[in-house]
Amino acid sequence: MLARRHPFMLLVAIASLLGVAACTPRMESKPGAVVTLAPVATAPNTVTPPNTVAASDEVTASDASVASEVVTSSAVVTTTRVESNTEQAAESTVPSESAPGSSSQESQAESEAQEGVQPGTMAVYADSTYKFSVSYPGNFVLRTLPAEQLSQLTPAPDASFLFVNPVTAASDLGNLEPADLEVRVYSAGGEESLVNWLSANELLPADSTASPESFKTDNINGFRVCASTMVAPGCSIFVIGNGFIYQLTAATIEGEKMIESFMLTS
């Protein structure tokens, strides 16, 4: 009797095991997916439906994707801010360029240029006929009066030399302006006294009985004569020598400097 029951009980046990295996669902997980199985309060033979596992996989993968995007976006923003700060720092170190023609820079440049300017080259005019020489700025213009204009002067000189600055020389009215320095040369006619010659030619003030003012430089001795009848500025230096009378009339400071260089030559 017992021998007959043992095979039957063995078959029942095998059948039970096969039934349990058949009812148990196969769980497949995607690579890298995190599966979370929540405990379910069911009967001992109750199995969690497959849909629950799929939903959990989907949610977990979605959360992972969102987290990855958030991290990536944060990294991009951080990099952009760093580059922006770097550009701002670079711009702040670049020196600002002033607009062309800035008044302060131009004033400073002009001031420095003026301080570095060297005196102009001087030229020397030497006349072998009238036996004198004078230094003058090299950019000045030297002119002489023609004979017809000389004849209109009183007393009439033998020659007249005009040293004119370039601005006046280039002007349309330059011929009407007094030269920076004019040198008129008269024949002494054998006269050895400068005062007598001045008196004879009515170049001394008529109401003056005193001798004219003496004038002296390192090179010449003469007289300074001022009269209302003289061409502006109204005063001239007269020097006698070599058989000539020299009349020097300066209208500017440059002309006065040139008189300092005037000398008689042999």
C-alpha cells in the first residue's frame, strides 16, 4: 500500500513545482536600468504584474536623462560665465584709445614740440659794393628797391635792402608793410661827420639843439635818431664808414636782432 502511494506523491510534488515555475513571471531588465520592486501586501502566491516593473524602468530612465541634462546645462552656463569674465578682464586691461584729435593730447604734443624747436638757421648777407654784412633768418626774403623807387625817397639812397619775414613776403599787401629790417645806403660825399650829414639832410629834429642819442654794439658805433617824419617805427640807427652812411630801421624784434649783427667790411 505504501509502495503504491510513493510514486503518486512524487508525481504530485513534481506537478506542483512545475506549476509554481510556470506562474512565476520572467523579469528582464534593460542594461543600466535600475529596477525598484516595492513590497506588495498580497497572498503568498501573488506575483507583481509585469507592467509595474516596466513603469519603474521608464521612470528611472527618464529621471536619469533629466538629471544628465541638468548637469550638462549647468556645466555650459558655468563655462559661459567664465569666458565672459575672462573677456571683461581682457577688455579692462586694454588701454582705451582717445578719439583722434583729443585736445589734451594735442596740447601736450604741441608744448613738447615747441620746447624741442631749435633756433632757425641764420644766413649772412655780405655786400662787397657797399661794404657791409648782416645776419638774418634763413627763411626770410631779401629784396631790393628799384631805382625809380629810390629816387622818390628823401634823401635819395644809393641802395635799399629789405629783409622780410616769409608771412609778410607772401601777403598781397606785403609791399605796403614795413620790412623787419631795412638797410639804406647813402653816399657820404666826403663828409666825415655823421652829425653834420644828418643836419644837412634835415634828419635831425628841427627843435633839437642837443646831439642825437648814441648807439653802440659790438660791431658798430652810431646814433639813434627818432623823428615824426620817418617811416614807422619812427626811429633809425645811422652809422658812417667806408665812404657811406648806413640807415638801419627795424620794425620787429627780429629786425633789432639783425642790427646787432650788422658790421662794416673792407
